[in-house]
Amino acid sequence: MEKIYSRTKGLQAPFTGGFCPGCFHGVISKSVAEVLEEMDLLDRAVCVIGVGCCCICSRYFDFDKMNAPHGRAPAVATGLKHGAPKDTVVFTYQGDGDLASIGIAEIMYAANRGENITIVFVNNSTYGMTGGQMAPTTLIGQKATTSPYGRNVAEHGYPMHMCEVLNQLGAPVFIERVSCDSPAGVLKAKKALQKGFQNQLDGKGFSFIELMSSCPTNWGMTPLESVAFMREHTLKEFEVKNFRDR
Amino acid sequence: MPKVEINSVTCKACELCVSNCPKDVLALGSTSNPSGYHFAVVVNQDACIACKMCAVICPDGAIEIYK
């Protein structure tokens, strides 16, 4: 009997992880580690981890990683990429509160400079770790602890679509939004991640992959309800598609 | 004959594997693991086709598949 699927070497040996049950951060971090293992990059990859739920990944990943100050992961990755040996693969792993709110300046300028790094952006429409506050990506009408009556356009503005925003810049070479709500979506996400890392190896430039996730705990739902909500509402607002592939 | 192995300690009973299994091989069990979750168990091993859907979606990497 042959083992056809085993836990990737990119994750540390099994232990009860820190993510809430049904959180897609677990799926995404596992996919990142699997892609790095498949591409044989575990020895020369460095992950710059943002602040938020993505910090929990620093317990999972079994390759080099460092934590950046809140929102500054693209800036740290830029310095790391320029200073490290040429064959080092540098990528950031950030959430939407980290990248789209506090770190908006860093991501815009790293993208505009066309830095040869890969950005893994996990969008769960809320600030997960701090207790479910409204994020820039929270949907219109979606309740959060700081918008108990739902997000209101007149007061809070519209959700921010980072792929579309970055698509206005000239330098990025690869921008794609994928969803992890089903096994098929996870496999597509892995392909996008692979493309992002390959672009970096080929020296092409800035790659940005947005992965849609849910947050069962802060949305106040069971994992299956949150997946249904995601398909019904989140994925309609944040359309899954490839924006750019040069 | 394919075989699904679930790590009962790291499973968090999120049910994503159960809902994504096309052959209804998995279900949530009735006993708790040390963290207090009613971890997923294999209830219909013979129906498994080793499609790996459960393993791909598992957020905790708790599932391993043999064929």
C-alpha cells in the first residue's frame, strides 16, 4: 500500500495548531508549504510574515521566516531580497488588515517599484486576531464589532479590492485572485502560488496572489455556514479571476 | 483498497472533509480528542476512491491517504 498524500515537509510535525476550526489560513499555509516542497525551494525560501492571524504561521512553517512590523512586510521583503543571496526566494504572507489597511503604503510602493518578490495575501474580510473589527475589505452590510449594524457606505466607504487597485500599476507581472472554498479552488490556488514563485525564480518581478478566506469565529458562524456565506456574498463582491499574467 | 487515516489529535472537527467527500466516507465521531473536538472518523472505508479531496481541504494537514 503506497502513501499518495502525506503531510508536507514544509510544515512542522503534527501538533494541534493555533488556527480556529475551519479557518482557511490553515489550508493556505499548507498549500504554500506544499508548493515550496514541490518546487524544491524549502532550503532557500524565506517567508516574511505580517501581523495578525498570519503570525500563527510562524509556528507552522518549517523553513526560514521572519516577522515584520505591522504592515511592513513588503518593505522588509524588499530589503531581504536585495541583501540575500541571489537564489533566495522571498515572499510575504499577510492578511487583509495588515496589507490593505496599515500596510497600504508599503504594498503600493513595493508593487510600483516592481520588486522581485511574491505576495501571498489572505483576505478574510475582517480583523481576525484582534476580535473581528471592520477591515477595509469588509463587505457592505456585513456586521463587525466596530460596525454592529453592518458596513454602511455613507459612513465607512466601499470594500477595497486590492487586486484591482494594484492592476492600475505598470510594474506587477502577475496578479490573481483565487478562492480556497473547495478542493478545486485549493488546487487552482496552488497553481497560482507556483506561478508566483516561478516568476520570482525567472527574475520577472512582482507577483501578487489574493486568496479568499473565511473567518468562522468572527463572522459568528460554523465553518460550513461560513463557506456558504463566502460563496453567496464574498465571492460575488470579490470576483475570482486572473488580472494579469505577463 | 484505498485507506484514509485521520490524525485524531490534530483534527479540529471543522467538517470541511466531511462536506467535500463525494462518497460520504467520513463523518464526525462521537468521542472527543484532547482538545475537546469530536474528530472526524472513517465510517465507510469501502466506498473511498482515493480522490484526496478531504486531504486537500483539511486545514490542519491531519489526513493521509494510502492506495
